Amino acid sequence: MNSRRNFIRKSVLATGAVSMGGILPAFSAKSYRNIMGANEKLNISVMGVNSRGNALAQNFATQPNSRVIHICDVDSRAIEKCKQSVGAFQQDIPTGFDDFRKSLESRDVDALVVAAPDHWHAPAAILASQAGKHVYLEKPCSHNPREGELLIDTVKKYKNVIQIGNQRRSWPNVVKGIQEVHSGTIGNAYFAKTWYASNRPSIGVGKETPVPSWLNYELWQGPAPRRTFKDNLIHYNWHWFWHWGTGEALNNGTHMVDLARWGLQVEYPTKVSSNGGRYAYRDDWETPDTQVINIEFGNNKLMTWEGRSCSAMPTDGSVVGVIFYGDKGSLQIDAGNSYKVFDVKGQLVKEEKDAGPIDAGSRISPSQQLDAIHIQNFFSAIKNGASLNSEIVGGHQSTLLVQLGNIAQRSGRSLNIDPASGRIKQDEDSMKKYWAREYEKGWEPRI
């Protein structure tokens, strides 16, 4: 185990062209992989492969310096589907597990990819860290703020690599756009507006039904206190229930709020407020389908997030994006690997484009080739100690911004925040109710 890990850490990445999507023209992705020595590859286990996880598993399988050896899901159908999908990109068919903890027992696994529902993100990452694995953790990094704090302590204790799935941190033109903001192209950047719009249908009113034979519902619930199975919960609608999900704010808002925090060069806020609700339909959906979060910082910086889950009307020409406003102009980053710079009168003065395919409406895999750069950064951190593009402290800080927005929404009041820690001040009730969660007995995450 130790000798294999030492070899991996010391090995040099020979993937410069491939990491940017440049597979040699004479080879397919699968045949190119087979040139590499098996010991040079990181062994990957993927947890949660019904939709986004399936796309991630394929992406990891495509990388020439890794192979997917385990597929983990509580849905037996998803396991078989993903095994076949991955098999198209590598020589070996992965082993399937309904319980990812069995996968973590294997000495062969180097890293766990976590793409399960939000309530599993932090607990799974902690268990993987305790098992000596590295973690690629899809956003949001946590279901609640306390879990984010636990993840920071986890990395400090176990010294492993946890990369957060804020993939835009690795997209070349997005990086250049943020550098433009930092270099003063638009002057003093003081305000960032972020948004996401979609056209999601009603989820209806669920009925209590027997648990399907293909589903391990006990393990799906995992750390969450037990609730009766309903037919409108799995696989995607759990996002809209506070018990398991975190709403659109963390489902899609996290990406653009992360860019806003990066561009404005801020960490923890001083004040957070939120307005919104479930406006479009009358059904079981609990989180807001329409929400505006305002986040203030102590150095005269402000950001907002607007979420419209059931109205796909674009804002400033895009259904998702961030605009930075400065005293000399503005800069807009939309869904893709591109940005635009405007002068103070709103006239376009510069545009950087990427011709690569981006599907802003895809909830599964909008940008597979670009995301491969983020994966390679994860590998570089494991192998040679490179800096992560989205490490856990920054991942927690960005996730916390929208978590605080949800807490303000649920408590019905503006929150005063300690800018040193991100914790809520002078509101014991909100801290008690929303900073952490209750867990099913015996499932409490511990480090």
C-alpha cells in the first residue's frame, strides 16, 4: 500500500497534451490508455453514478493516467449502466458495489469520486479520508456549514487531497477572465451579480409506496434521519427537500458564487439576506424556486445570486453567469469557457471565446473536455504536491455563502456574520437550527 502510494506521488505526469483533450490522432481514448503502464495510473472508485456520477466516471476512465476500478451506487441498475459506459473507455470492467464503504476497504483504491446526493457529500469524504484515500468531491462540499468545518479539519488530520468540483476554476479562459478582474481591467471591482435560470416542472405530491427492488433505500438515506419512501424523491427531486438537498442555491448557485468570491477576492461576509419561496407550483418542493441572496463584505464588496428554477428567461443573454462591475467597466462570464469586457458605457471592448461544446442546460455533463483539466489538477496534487485549483478551505467558503443565504431564507431574517470565521453572530436560534443537522443514530460523521 505505502510503496504503491509513494510511487504514485513520485511519478511524473506525462499527459500535457492529453489533459487538454488532445488525444493523439492515431489512437482512440481506449487504445491510448493501454500504452501507459498500469502502475502509473491512479485507481478510482466512483460513488453515485445515476447521472452526474456516470459522466464523471467516464471522464476519469478517459484519462490516460487513471482507471476506474469500482462503481458504487445504491441503485443496481445504475451500477450496471455505468460499468458498461466506463468499459467503452478502458480495458477492464469495474467491480460494482452497492455500499461504497466496501470499496474503501480495498488497498487498490487511491481516490474516491463523490457524486452522491448532497447529504452524503461530507460524510463520504470523511470516511474516504479515514481510509487513506484522496477525494474528488462534487459541489456543494457539504449539506450544512458544520460539515464544511469538519472537512477542513479532516484534511488537516489526514493530510490527503480533496478537490472540490468547482470545475470552472480550471477552465483556461475563465481563469484569464478572473485575472483580468484582479489586474484592474475594469478598475476596482466592487459588485458581482450571479444567476441561474431553468424551466423545471412540478414534482407533484408524492405517494408512499414500497421501496423498489433495485434500490437500497436504507443506505441511500445513510446519515439522514429516516423517512418513509415516496415515489417523487429519487433520483433527482431530493434536491428540493431540505432533509437531503440544498435547493438551487447550492445545486447551481455554488458554481457562479464561487467565481464571484474568487473575482472579488473575498472570504467570509459580514451580512447575508435572502428573499424568495416556492412560487411556481403547489407541490412537495420545499426549497425556493425563486430566490435572491444578497451577500455583503467588509471591504465595500457586494454580490448577489438570483435563482429561477422555473423560468428560463436569460439574464444579460445567458441562463447562467456572473458579471463583475468596477469603476472602469464590467466583465461577464457565462456558462462557457469565455468572457466579455465592457467599458463604463456598456460597450464591448474585448471578448475571449472557446469554440468547444458547452451545454449550459445539461445537469449531467455540460463540459467534459474542460472538466478533464480539473481532474488532471487533482492528479497533479496527488502525484507531485501541486496546488489544487479548488481546495477545501476555498470550497467551504464558497459553499458557505449560499448556505448562509438559505439560512437567512429559512429563518426569515438578515444574518450578521463574523468575517473572521463565517459564523452567524447574535442569532443563537439560527445557529442552533441550521448550522448543523441531526443525524441518524450511529451515522454521525466523526474525524
